[in-house]
Amino acid sequence: MEQRWEGRLGALGGRQARQSFVYSAYVPEPISQEEFALNSTIAAAAASADGAVRDLNQQSSETPDLEVLARQLLRAESVASSRIEGLILGHRRLAQAAFHPDGRDITATSVLANIDALEEAVRIAEQADAITPSHLAEIHEILFRGTTDEGLGGVIREEQNWIGGAATSPRNAEFVPPPPEYLDALLADLCAFLERDDLPTLIQAAIAHAQFETIHPFHDGNGRVGRALISCVLRRRGLAPGTLPPVSLALAGNARGYVAGLTSFRNADEEDWYTIFVDAVHAAATRATAFAHEVAALQRRWIEHAGNPRSDSGAARLIALLPSAPIIDIATATTLLGGSDEQARLAIVRLEKSDILRPLGVGKRNRAWETVGLFDLLDRFERDLGSPRRTPRPTREPTTQEGRPPR
């Protein structure tokens, strides 16, 4: 639809930036009652990816406890979703910031908030009678909690935004989302769509994500909330009851294709987007299953290095839980084991002597330990599924500047 941009005296960017002009904003069709047809190729690909996610969620004697694995993959998903937006950091740096949060590492603070937002999306998927626009705003509020842009959290935009072009106006924008007066109805329609159960789960997740990105209801953080919706659908439909595949990691490895697929969806070429999305889910689930086996192999080596302790010993129980807490101290180990500080201390001493835990820092007070080998597995997992070298944008901190590519 055509909209008029009113020129503003004193606007930055020269004479052209102060001129009025007409631009086109995209208002998507409602989807809550829409019929979506699938060709046989996409249906087969979706079924194959569906099976890969189910395989990931199957408990096996050869893989770690699913809850332990799920926590680490959730972090990998949050790291990758943030990386797509230019917030780049490694797993070791994230673990250090999570262990000792002080707010000084702005990028780490944003990614940790993303983890909290993703966990909230999953909780809503499990517990809410129906997903509402208020739930989406709640996820967004958590995403910005504790960051420099905390005031943006949970606030639906009341102004026009755009993707690409200049910061001053949408004159040369790559994409202009719907005007603010359309947002309430579009978000209500999207939430109604999330309650449908007549579509394949992965196709529903693909459509929900693309529609949310098209609506772009917030000033910032749209990409991360939209990708949290993917996990929300997978959990709510029961496809991933325990372990969510890190889909954002696969999408980050194909960033250009990801953006092109969303554009195709808006141009009524849904099949192109379905193909890109389903392939990403399949890759994420398959590689995550392989990662689970690699973690299990690492744990078996730890058991051997520790002298094959009894399965009910503090050392063996801590080894089983280490993948969920790659940096620990006595207090963390005590919580994990559910015992006494002395039991945790003895387990850590044994694992340190076996080169399973490496001490961080110096001194007897506030000591912490890092697991040996886990970060190497995480880094390789990330390289294999979504190489950072293929992510086009460099690190930058969140900003509220209107007009730059919103997230």
C-alpha cells in the first residue's frame, strides 16, 4: 500500500532527506484461515526433517541425559540467533558471563537475555491455553531486560520502520513493514494461526516465522523473537518435547539464503522459503544428534580418566551433568548434585586431578573450574553447522536508531 512520508525541516541527510515522498509499505494477508498447499517434494522433505527432530528427542543409552543436552543446545540456538543480528561471541565467553554476570560485557548480556527470552517462549508454548500478542510482548520484554535498550522491551511500535536504505527515511529501503495501525489485527491473526493443528508442524513454524518477520511489530529484536517462535511451535505441537534443534545456527550458516527465502515468502513463492527452512531444520537436528553422541563419547573418556568411579559417586554424577554447566564452582556443583558442599568439593578435586576440570583464576576463594574438551566440541559443532565466516554482518551493539536494518 502507498504511504506518504512527510519531509522534516532540519532532518539529517541533506535536501533530499527533508523532502516529502510516497513509498510502498507491505501489508501481508491474514493467515489464520488461509489454505496452504504443499507439493509432494516439500511434503517429503518436511516429513524427513520431522523424523530427524524426533530422533534428536529420543533418549538413548549412548547419549547424555536429554535435559542436560537440551540446555546446551538452547544456548547454541541463542548464540546463533544473536549472531544473525551481528551480536557475535563464543561459547566460552558466554559461559564466563553466565557464571559471573556483571553487565560489563554488553554483547554477552544481550545473548544471555536472548536465552531467557527463548526459555520463556518455550514455557509459554507448554503452559498457555492460547498464545496471545501479550505473550509475544512478554518474550520481547525479556529479550531487552538488563540491556542498554531495556526501554524498548515489550513495546509495539507506533511509528513506521523499515529494513535497509538510509536511517533518515524509507526512501530506498529494501523492505517496509506494515504501518503501525495494522499491527494489532495482524498480531491477533498470527496468534490465531499458532493455534492451528491442521498443518505439518515444520510448515506451520516456517509460516509463523516468516509472517512475524513481515509484520515486524517491534522497533528492534524482531528477528530474535521471530526465531523464538520457531521453538515455540515445535514445542507446542509436541514435535520437540525435550530437545529443540538449533535452527538459527543452520540459518546463520546460510544467511543470504535465509533472507532470500523470507523475501520469496512475501512474493508469494512460499515453496522457496519452505525448502530453505525445512533443510535448515533437518541439518540442525541431524548435526545436533551427532553432537549428542560426541558429548557422550567425551563423558566416557572423562569416566575413564577419573578411574571409573561408581555410578552413584559424586564424581560420576557430576560428569553426567557437566555439559549443562561448562564452568562451575563449589556452589554450582552442590546445586547440581543436591548434596553437601563437602561432597561437591571432593568431586571437583577428583575431576581436577583427572584433568577433567581446569581451574580458573588464582587463590582459594571464589575459585571456578572449566570443563576440559567441551568448548572444543561446541566450537566444532558451530563451525560444522553454521560457520561464523558466512555471517555477513560484523559485531555491533544494539541500537535504537530508526531506519537501519531492524531486527
